[in-house]
Amino acid sequence: MRPGPRRVPGGWGIFLAGAILVYGLPAVASAAAVVATDDAGRIVRLPGVPSRVVSLAPGETEIVFALGRGDHLVAVNEWSDFPPEALALPRVRGIRPSLEQMVALRPDLILYVGGMGDLVTQFEVQGLPVLVLAPRTLEDVYRGIGLLGAVLGASERARAIARDMRGRVAAVRARVAGARRPRAFYEVDGTDPVRPFTAGPGTFIHELLELAGAENVAAGAPGAWPQISLEQILKADPEIIILGDAVAVNNPQTPEMVRRRPGWEQVTAVRQRAIHAVDGNLVSRPGPRLVEGLEALARLLHPDRFP
């Protein structure tokens, strides 16, 4: 095939030796090669569609299964528990998995969430390709689904998933339109009840809270995952507390535990017993089930709009 420009959906590409390099698209696969740009801005080149994939994040595991490519997974990290089929796969333990274990698995692609560039470098030195997904917004999540769909040869399925998600998000937005927005505190990690972690600006959890019709009391926080003190809680005085750590592996929190926290009895949400536990996995994992998390939040915040 002679090199030259060709029109492809969404952009222009150059065909070279059977591979397609596309400008304006996250990834393109052909019978010969896959070239992708991940969320870290890295160009990832694969000789073909990967068939031995290791997922080091639950959200990425869920996306792979939703794309119908669960049979491409040879291992997942220890927190990947959905769908049930993921539980039958070999487990990669810890936040920093053993390099020896990863090499022994012989993956032709590792799905990674970022944050530890040195680990990515170690994998690549061993000849293990790594694709980093690090979404901060819903649009990033849609893009990540499209990226994995292109890499795994399931672009049409990826587009259908994103289309369904967008439709359900729009439906929630329409239902809560014009409703009063209660002040809400979303707890990510209450291991330290004096200074629990929450979701601030620049996170898709914050975006979900706003889409669900809440006023996130951490909207003005200086970082994405701030710790918030009792003094700050009292000043913000949330009308509803949502416990995303109710299903946490370590130190899961319950409404009763929050009610017993010293000083919290002054908070409106505590006085009115408006403390709710949610499945934080639906809200914190950047995958297709985020829309279920959004719908659950909206029902808690505006039960009158969701009969």
C-alpha cells in the first residue's frame, strides 16, 4: 500500500505499512498495528490488538468487560470485583504490583491509572506496554471508553456505551432541573473522622454531585481530594451527608458512626438524620456504571423527582 493521506472518521490519517496514525483521535487499530495516545500524553504502539491484558484498576476492568473483551484479560488487580466474572481471574496484589509477577503474566498490554511514573518505566524496560487512563471529568471517562474500544477492536461497542451514558446523564439533568440544590458533603474516606477526605473540584465525583442537583460543600476546596476539618464542616453545614466509604475495604463508615463523631451533632444533616450510605464503587470507578452512581445520588438528593 502506497503511503498517503486518507480520510478516516473524525480526522485525517496517514497509512504506513498497514498501520494508521490518526490525528484528532485517541487510538486507531488495524490488522497490523495499534497506535494510541493515552491520558498521560504517551504514544503507545502495539503490534496488533492485544489479547493478553492485565488491568490494574477496577474501572478499567469494568470497561473491558463492558466492551465484550473480558476474555482478553489474563489478570486483574485485587479490587476488581465487577462483573462477577472478574473474580475468577488471577489477582495482582497491592498498589505497586510485583514486577516479577507482571513479567510472568506475559501481558501484551497493561492498563494503568497513573500516579507512579517510575512503575510505568519499570514495566516498559521489561518490554511490557502500558496504557494510562487518568480521567478527571465525565468527558474524560467517555474518551477512555472510546480509547479502550479502539485499542481492543471494539469501537462500535464503545460508542454505544458512551451514547447510553450520555442519554442517562441528560435524563437526570432534566429531572433535577429547577430543583433547589441542597448542600451536600460526600465522604470519600472517613478513616480519620476528624479530617475525612472528600471530592473537590477537578474530579468526576464533584461533577456527578452537581449533575445530581447538589451543592458540593467542597466546591471551593484548593485540591481535588481535600481533607476537610470539623470546623470546615460546621461552617459549610451540609444538609445531606453521603457516605461513599460505606463499602470501603478498610474502615467502612455507617450513618450511626457519623452520628457518634464528637461535634458532628451540630451539623444539620446529622440533626435531621440525613446521612446516607451509597455504593461508592458506582461513584468512584470511572466506567460505564458511573451513570448508576449518578442516578443513585439524584434519588437521594431529590426523591420527589424520582418516584
